[in-house]
Amino acid sequence: MVTTSIIMALVIVAVAGVAYVAGNRFGRKSTEGIVKQAEDLATKVLEDARREADTITKEAELKAKDVALEAKEAAEADLKEKKKDLLNQEKRIQQKEENLDKKADLFDQKEMEILKKEQAINLKEQALGSKEEELDRSIGEQKARLEAISGMTAEEAKNSLMEAMESEARHDAAKRIKLIEDEARETADKKSKEIMALAIQRYAGEYVSEKCVSVVPLPSDEMKGRIIGREGRNIRALEAATGIDLIIDDTPEAVILSGFNPVRREVARLSLEKLLADGRIHPGRIEEVVSKSEEEVEKAIKEAGEQAAFDLGVHGINPEILKLIGRLKYRTSYTQNVYQHSLEVAFLCGIMAAELGINVKQAKRAGLLHDLGKAVDHEVEGSHAVIGADLARKYGESPKIVHAIAAHHEDEKPTTILAVLVQAADALSGARPGARREMMETYVKRLEDLERIATSFQGVQNSFAIQAGREIRVMVSSEQVTDEQSVLLARDIAKKIESEMTYPGMIKVNVIRETRATEFAR
């Protein structure tokens, strides 16, 4: 605005100058009037400009004062904030110093306690040292008294005790060796009997045993003459057609069929029963009836094989193998029916395979076929495991199944889980209570007696008879029985079992002592 007033003043001056020039041209009086007016106006404008300049200057001074005031206030606020921060830092430093002082006091206190404990420990060590010396003196005196009483030195007593223990250990070792030898001899005897029984069943020889006879009851003793026929032609025809010997002796109202082939013996039994029911007994009729009986037995064998495969859910088995499985119905092993044994092994294999997460159907198949070789007659040479493996390979079974059959009696070394499963299931089926000769009641009684004998000793908490009574595990209390005492306890239990029980083979006694340490983290 100052600049605008100055410009207006200059304009007025210029107008006055123009008026002056014009006055020179148009007249002096009129010109003076105009100049005067211009001068008045210029003076007025200048005064207004001065006043406006003063106003602007004052406003500028006021603004400068305001800015200075604001800057001062901001500086004071900043200063206050810094003072506040300094005070906080000072307080924190002071608090840390106090904490350090407290920790220093605690350290000093703990150091004093440690020193006191060290002094107490030193005193206890001194006391223990003196007590140890007293104990050594008393032990020496006791040793001297014992040596005087026994008439021998401590070294001689130690040697005597060691000799006694060595003699007892040698006696126990010799006894254990004898037991092992007896068990091996008994196992070998059982195995030889099993092999011979199997060989007799597969070979139709001329000797008979109690396993190889069947008895057919007669309605009367008069039928014996009709069975023999004129000059023995009927009995000769029946024996020739069936391959089974007929024994007609003094046994009242009975005929004994003797033969090592159970299938042929079954054919002869059915044929004789049909002839007795029909009443017409002559060579022509005998051949006809035997032929029909053979067809019936073959049909029953086939149906038995198919039923076994159906019950197990195993499909795709060659029909020839199914016939062999059916023939196992007429075979026995240690009085155990081989057909039922094969089904049992198959179910056991399936159960264990399911637990292990492997192929259940494959395991059942291997279990069902593992004794396939027992269905073959003597014409095929080799052990039944090798024969069964060859048959399975011949009729298209997989290599895993073939290997499991061949390895279930260690004819081949088992290299698969399936082969080991078949081995285990076969052993389980043969060793289960009641499977082979041993009665269930006898088996349970033996297990109960084992556990009763074990629990009769002090410190025994529990006892478990396992492995079909061939091992007993004894759990003892760690507070009542030490490690050294557990060895003696095992020997005492074994001796008591030997004196009170009668059992085949050897029973293993395992004494188990467990120590647990428990602490809680808080």
C-alpha cells in the first residue's frame, strides 16, 4: 500500500507539472490555482502514505514480536521436555544403583552362608574321618576275633567261600547242561516221530499202526462170512479195488480196515458200509460200489478245498491246489488234523498281518497253503515244505507265497515278513493248549502252579507264565530286593519249581527289578 500511495503522489506531481506547463501557455493565474491544488493533494497523499507506512511498520513489529514469542515458547517447551527426560534418566540410574546395592548385599550374605557351610562340612569331614578310623579299628578287631575263632585268616576264608561257590556253580552248570541235553534229545525224539508218522502216512507200506486203521461196525458176525465170500473172493476183490487190508479177526461185530493212505481207507470204509447196507456182496458189485465211493470222496475233497478258500476269502486258487487242500482233511500230525491246522494257521497269519499293516489276504493264502506237501503221497521225494513250494510254483502261485511255504520249517532261510509270519502261526497252532495231546486243564494247571510258586517268595509283586509255560517272568519290589538278591531269588525259584513240579524240557526264570526316580519341575 505504501508503494501505491507513492505512485499516486507522483501522478499528482506529474499532473501539477502538466498544469504548470499549460499555465505558461494559457495564463499565470489559472496555472497557480491548479498547482496549488496539486500541491495540496500531494501533501495529503504524502501524509496518508506516512501514516500507512507507520501502520505497516507497527504491524510488522507486532508480527515480529509474535514470532519471537512463539519461538521463545517453543524453546521453553523443548527445554522442559529435555529436563523431564533428564529427570527420568536420573531416576532410572538411581534405581539401578539401588538394585546393584541390594544384589551386592545378597552376594555378601550368600558368601557368608557358603563360608559357614564350608566350615560345617569341614567339621563333618573331620567327624567322619574319626568315625571311619574307629570303624576300621573295630573291623580289624572283628576280623582278628573271627580269624581266632575260625582258625583261618581272612584270605583263607575268602578262598574257601569262593571254592564253595565255584563248586556250586559248576554243579548247577552241569545240571543245566544235562537239562539242555535231555531237552534236545526229547525234541529230536518228537521230531523223528513226527517225520516217521508223516512218512508212514505218505507211503502205503505193509505195516500198520494205530493211526492207520478204521473200524467198521457189523450188524452181526454172520456178515463176516459174506464179506469174505466163497474161498475169499469178496475180500480179495475189495482189497484189490481199494488197496486197503481188511482184518477180520475175533473182534465181535467189527471189521478193521488197515492202510497208511487215509484217502483210500476212507473209500474202503464208505464202500464197505454201502455193501453192508445193500446186502449184495460180490466182485462185480464191489467194483461198482468202490468206483462210486471214490467219486464221492473226490467230490468231498474238492468241496472241502473250496469251502476252505471261501471261509478265508482267498480267491483265484488253482483247482488242483484246492483238491490237495481237501485231501489234508484225511491227514493228521500228532493227532492234529492237518486241514483244520491249515485253516487255523491261515486265520492266525491274517490276524498278525492286520496288526502289522501288511497284505492280509496274501498272509491267509500263505498260511492255508503252507502244509500243501503233506497231501502228496510217497511218489514225490523231499520234505513236505519243499514239495509244497514246488507245487505252489507249478500251479502259478506268487514267489512270495512259494518262499513262505518253503521257509516255514527252515528248509530255506526266511527273508520276508510273510515267511516269518507263517513260521510263527504254524508254531502257535501246533503249540496252543489242546492242539496236540496235552489237555487244556493240565496246561492251565501248570501255568497256575508256576505263578503260585513264584509269588510265594518275599518281595515278589507279580509273576507271569509265558511261552506255553516254558518261561516265567517275576516282578519284584526294588525296595525289598536288591540286584544281588534278585540273582539268588531266581535260583531259589528255579530250585523250588524243580522240586515241586513235573514238566517236559526246561523252564526259564526271569527276575525283573525296576527302579524309578521321579521329580517335578516347578
